[in-house]
Amino acid sequence: MRKQSSGETFRITGARQGLTEDVRGRQRRYVISMGVRTVAVLLTVVLWNIERPVAIATLVLGMALPYIAVVIANAGRENVPSLPKTFVAGPSRPMLTPGPTDGTADSVPDRPAAGASAPDSDLG
């Protein structure tokens, strides 16, 4: 038995990323952001008595980065409107036209009948 197709084919480029891969990517972004925050706080401590304006800038970065990291980490699983359509219409099957009804379905007018030879114009 042949499986009947519904006429729609799933386009894999339109498929969303798997949930585990999406969560793993968001966790990775959050850990990287928190690593940058840790470095910023440590630089604040080290630079406080050496270069105070740079230490204040790293302190501001260390204070703002947790909020930014959470917003970035939670931004996911939205549908992007610029993605291609998920379903593509399958190729249409050509329809056969009805044959002649007068009983001449076996004869083809462009070919000579069986046993008859075609004129040889190349033999000259």
C-alpha cells in the first residue's frame, strides 16, 4: 500500500530550535554575562585606589549587568516574522488526458506501421 501525501511538505529551515538547545544557549549567555560581571567587580576593587574613574565605570557595569543578563537570557522562543513559511506545497501530479474514444488508441500517426520501411533519403 502506498502512503497518501497530504500535499504539504515540512521545510526544516523553518523549524524552531529544540527546547533543550534553546535553554542551554540561554544558560550559556547568562553564565558568560555573570563572568563579565565578576571581572568588572574585581576590577572595581583592584582599581579603586589606582584609577578611580575606571573603577566607577566598572562598578556601574557590575551593577547593571545582572539586569541586562536576565533580560537577554529570558529573551527566547519568540516567533520571528522573517522566517520562511513552514509548509511548502508539494509538486502537483500531472493529470492524464482522456485518450481517443474511436478505437484508434493503438495507432500512432507519426510512425510507420509495423513491417513498413521508411524511405531512406540518406542513401542517395
